[in-house]
Amino acid sequence: MKHFKITFAFVLLLFFGLSNAQKIGVVDTNEILNKLPQYKEAEARLNAQIDTWQSELQNLQTEYERKKAAFESEKVLLIGDQLKLREKEVVDLDKNIKTTTSLRFGANGEITKLRTNLVQPFQDQIWGAIKTMSEKNGLGIVLDKSNNISVIFLQENTITQKKC
């Protein structure tokens, strides 16, 4: 009888433990995005813009190097205001290159904002579909394996169940 009670208690614990177990889903959002033709078009526009900005930056860099070399070679011939003016041109062009690089390619630059504007609608679509499928199939957690494995959906009552 004692063994029966222990076995029965174990079976009850196992049954209730499994009934509270969470289903986990895994999705690769990059693979989904790459299958959308609209996303590919948006990505092509973004890449074209990046190429244009890189070309402009390369032109500025070439102009800077040309002016700097000319200044260095003519430096001994220049006097007073001419020297200061030419030096200021070189320094200003260098600052312009750094500012342009930061504004366009920096962490909060134009490329980041443009990428967000182009990609966000597709990500919202995917997230809506994932949420719908998760709720429909009773998934408690959905992980995205595209870049780093990250949680992209967590059922609301999952957190409260873990606290109890």
C-alpha cells in the first residue's frame, strides 16, 4: 500500500508537471524575409542608397587627400593668411568627411533609420503571423534563430506561471 501511494503521488506530480509544460516554437525570420519579393525590393533600394553614399564619401576622401597633398607640398611657399586659409580648407574638409560618415553610417545614422523604415513593416507582418500561430497552436515561447537565438514571442501567462 505504501508503494502504491508513492507511485500514485509520483504519477500525479508528473501529470500536473506535464500539463503546465510550455510548448516552444522556433522560427527563422531572415529566411521568411528573404522569401518576400517586396522585402528584396526594399533591400535593393537600401543597398543602392548605401552605394550612392559610399561613392559620395569616397569622392570627398579623394578630394581631401588631393588638397592635403597640395597643401603639404606648397606649405613652405605660403605665408600668413594664405597658409591659414589653405590649412582651414583641409581641416574643414576632414571635419566634413567625419560628420558625413557619422550622420550616414553611424549607429543612429540615416542608413539605420532608412533600414528601420523599410524593414519594419515586414517585421510587423511576421510578428503578427507568429503571434497568431502561437496562440492558435498553444505555443508559450517562440524563438528566432536568424541571428542570435532570441525570444520573439512570450505568452503573457508564461511569466506568471513561472513565478508561482
